[in-house]
Amino acid sequence: MPDVDAVKKKRGFGSMDKEKQRKIASAGGKAAHMLRPGKKLGHEWTPEEAYYYGLKGAEATRKKWEERRNG
């Protein structure tokens, strides 16, 4: 039977060197904005939206932790 840890280490995005990961991630981000020139298809957050959704995410995380603690 193959060594499970050895098999896992050779797979996926996390197994690539950091530079290769950076290049792939960068290309994906650029592609979202370049599919149709002039039309912004990738979402761009305004500072207000980012703040609002950051608070919303923090609240959800806090509730989850409280449920685990009191559960």
C-alpha cells in the first residue's frame, strides 16, 4: 500500500513552489477582468463594501466560536 503522506505531498496547488503558485493565481485574477475588454466581470469591492462584509464575516465567525464553546 502506498504511503499516504508521500502521495499527498505530490498533489495539488500547495505542492508547487511559491513562485509558480503566484503566477497561476495572478493569471486567474487577470483573466476575470480581461474576458471582455471594457466590461468588468471580476468583482471589485468599494472600501465601504469591504468594510461591511468584513464585519459580517467576523460576526459569523464569532457566533460559530460561541456555539462551539457553549455547545
